[in-house]
Amino acid sequence: MPQKPDPVLDAVPEPAPAPEAPAPEAPTPRVLANVAVAPVTGTPTPPYTDCLRFDATGAVQNFVVPDGVTVINARVWGAGGQSWPDYHHYGGGGGFASGDISVVPGETLSVVVGRPGGFGGGGTGLGAGGGLSGLYSPRLQRPLLVAGGGGGSTSFTDGSGGNGGAGGGHSGAAGAGFVPGKGAVGATGGAGGADTHGNRGGRGGDLGSPGGANARGVPGGVVPIAGLGGGGGAGIQVPNGQWRGSGGGAGYAGGGGAACDAGAASVGGGGGGGSGFAAGPGVSGGVTTAGSGRYAANKTDPLYQAGIGDDYQPGQVVLQWRAPAITVVPGGPPDVTLIPGGETGYPGVRVRAEEEATGLRRTVRVTLPQGEGLRFVEEGAPGYALTVWDASGGMSHPLGTLSADGRTLTFPDVLLGLAGAGSISTMWVAVRAYGTPRQADTQLAFQVGDRSANSTPIRLVDR
């Protein structure tokens, strides 16, 4: 071994039903397409080096802040409300929120991606409200960013009904139609629509509360993390049990659910949109933008994907970050001379932090040159070890996995041992020469994360 080198609202009593006109049928809802079930890598925008997209899965997802990363750029779209396109009534588009978030390496952020009429807190109704999308800090127990969902639309085969209000911005839009739900404003939920016969939709939930129940006691939407926002209010049913008003969208506060005219039965309204929020602790440059009619907000963003947040479509959360810059150069133990069947050599590289990089981890891969008769050597554990001499003089020996062809060792999640800008660590592996004696000069190929360099020079000799 070489020497170290130098350095809800309550339900109200049901009103006496007013005479009803025969009710037309509600159309059959379309079914949402399947969506991705895991975050996927995306292409970042400069100056970021990494990007991850979170799609709607119907569950809270987690994001662990990478080591060495102290700022995350987040862009969040809420879900659109349910639509009835065959009858020309549409849910409101989802809102947008973005900002740079100061984070602690290794901490976990909770990610919620809303869908229409389900996960994310949209209110129930003939047309369901869209769920919110957002980020929540369990460490701080506070919401960071929230994009409001759009209200659901109401439609019937006779052509009556109303569109849902778009998600916010600071304020969600009111729905349309006879007695629509109101949009949320800031942390205050929107009022539910109410007719003269005592039918009313549920009030949107304030921050931290579920959406209010309608006059028949049907509950509103529930946000999966209570402190993240407020649920959409429930749309109303008429006494025959059919839905006649639509649900509000969830958000930092939820939009109100719509009601109907119990005398006409078919005349209903759209739900109100949920509000947005971009001023959580540690958020700088926070922006919230309201959707426009049936369309999502901020569709011109370079990271926007077609259809996301539009009427009856799920939302999305996109996170970007910049990994601390490092350089990798040949170096470490002295140049290596190897004789076939002889002693072990230790070719390596030096890793330098170009900026603050404490706790930085990377996958390291080391590959042998083709046709030079070199093999990796197991030492210690047993196993194939990578020796890392860190910037403070300590040593670690993470173990790697050898590829089927014997040419590449992979060491996952290696602590690089770097400190402040300019700090240097050194890493090496053990190799020997085998086969026919010959004279040649060669090197190993090291890849540290996305950076690569050749190792210390290796001289092969025949004696």
C-alpha cells in the first residue's frame, strides 16, 4: 500500500325540496389516461445540472435533497377541473407556482401532485375539482409552494351547466353558471354557491382545512398533507340524488362548490378555483400565476409539458438543482510500474472542489484498458475496494461491484471527502499485470459522477 500523497363546513338540515322539473341526464365522464408512477429525469435549464419530474401517482412522494445542494428550483402546476367536452363545458385550468428554495442537504421534501376529482383535495360534484400540487417541508412543518387546482364544470344533455374557475394566483377564479362556487383568496376558502331553496355547495377549505360539506352533508375534498393547503368544497345534489353542482379546486385555500336551481334541477354551476402560494420559508423569487379559462398557467415555461394542468388533466412538480462543481485529474500515488505476475500497483486520480462541496457524494466507476492484461485486485474486506484519502487526512475504503466482463468496478454513493472550495481528495484502486511480458504505457479510466479523467500513468515492463 502506498504512502499518503501530499496534500369543512358542518352540514345544514336538508331543506324541503322544491318542485323539480324533469332532470336531463348527466353525460358520462371521460377517463383520465394513465400517468407515470415514479419521478423521471428531465433536461435541466441553465445553470442547473440536474432535473427531476414528479407526475401524479395518487400518493405523497418524497424528494431527498442531494448532498452538497443548498438551493432547489421548483416549478409546480396544479390539476385542471373535470370537463364535459361533448357538451362544451370545461373545468378550470390549474395554477402555477415557482421559486428557489433554500434547503439542507439530506433533508426530505414532501411532494404532492394533484389530479382532477381525487388526490390533491379537489371537491366532489357532477364535475370534480382539480387537486393542488405543492411542496411541503416536514422539517419546518410549513408549505413551501402551492399551485391551485381548477374548479370542475357542470353539464347536462340539454346543454345547461357552467365552466369551472381556473386555479390561482393569489386568487382562484369563480365558476360560471347559475349558482357557481367562488374562488379562494389567499388562505381563505371560496364561498359555495347557494340558491333560494336552501341548496348550497360546500365552502372551500381555509389553509389546513378540508373542503366544506354541501347542504346534504356530502364532504368536500381533503388535502393529503393538512398543513399544505385547503380542500375544494363539495358541489350540491338535488333530492333525486343526481349531482347538479360541481366541486371546487383545492389550493393554498380551496374554491367553493357550486349549487343548482332546485326548481329547474338542470341549471347548475361550476366550482371555484383554488388559490396559489409561493412564500414559504426559505423561498426566494416566488411567483404564482393563475390559469386562464380551461388552460394551465405559464404554458410558455421551458419545462412545461403539453397538456399538464389543462382542464381534466393532472398537475406536475419539476425540481432542478445545481450540483457543486468538481474537477478530476490524474494523480495520487506515484506513477505505477507493473511486471506480469508481480506486485500490486495503485493508480488513482485527484478530485478537486471548485466550490463549497462538504458532504458531496458521487458514483465512481473505474475501467481497465482493453487488451493490456490488467486485473483488479481484492484487498481487505474481502472485496474490491476504492481507497479515498479525504481532504482532512482520513481514509475510507468503500467496496465496489465488478462487471461481468471484469473490466469495470462500480462504487455507488461514494463520499468524496471534500470540504470547502479548493479542497482536494485522492482515490485509487489496486491492480496487477498478468499475461505475456511486454512493454507499454497505459492508464485506467475513472468517472466520478459526470466527470472523468485517466489515472496515474501505468508502465508495463517485461522484467
